[in-house]
Amino acid sequence: MAVLKMEHVGVMVANLEASIQFYVDVIGLKHKSTLLHTNGVIRLGFLGFEGINETEVELIEGYNAELPQEGKVHHLAFTVDDVEAEFTRIKGLQVEQLDAEVTTLPNGSRYFFFNGLDGERIEFFQSTR
């Protein structure tokens, strides 16, 4: 299998800047980057620990502010070494809600989503960072 590590956990937020400040000031994470999704609506903020290239928190603004409190965690993301090969492999399995194609972000990172057995969203992510 070509899954390398836990990549990030995506959390939906109402105000990206305020949430970045919270995670920096209260939790002690470092703000690594912010970008506008290719759909032109969703903004993403990535935070992690200084000098450690492990699991990050991805803050998502503009996706869906109407979810119940227990629905604010949006997905679990895993780093893969070849997103195209993994997309082909997953297409051959019996998974639900597989994206129609791999998405490329403005920074070149690529990903796709599918559902786990209980409807949880799973992302396979190939990073350029």
C-alpha cells in the first residue's frame, strides 16, 4: 500500500483568520500557509508544529457553516506517494462517494475524497509542501 502517514484533519470554521489566531495563540501551532481553493470560494489554512512535518490541522472556511457541532470535523486525510495510482486502486474497490476525479490545488498538491464504512470522509492527499 502507498499510504505514508496521517496528513491532516480538516475542521470547518466560520472565520479563517480568527481560527488561525486561536490555534496559534491557544494551542501553540504555527500557521504554515493559507490558500484559496480552485473553486474560488473555500479558503484553507494549514497549521502544524514548528519544525515537524507531521499531521496538520486544516481550517476550512466557506464550506458549510450550517453543520451541527459534532459535524465540524470534515475529514481525515492521509499522505500518499502517488495520488493517481491510489485513485485508480480505490476506483476498483466498493467505496461510496468517490470523487469523479483528482483535484489539483493552486500550490500543486493533489487529492480526492471517498467515504469510509460509516460515512466518514477520507482524503488521499499528495502534497507539494
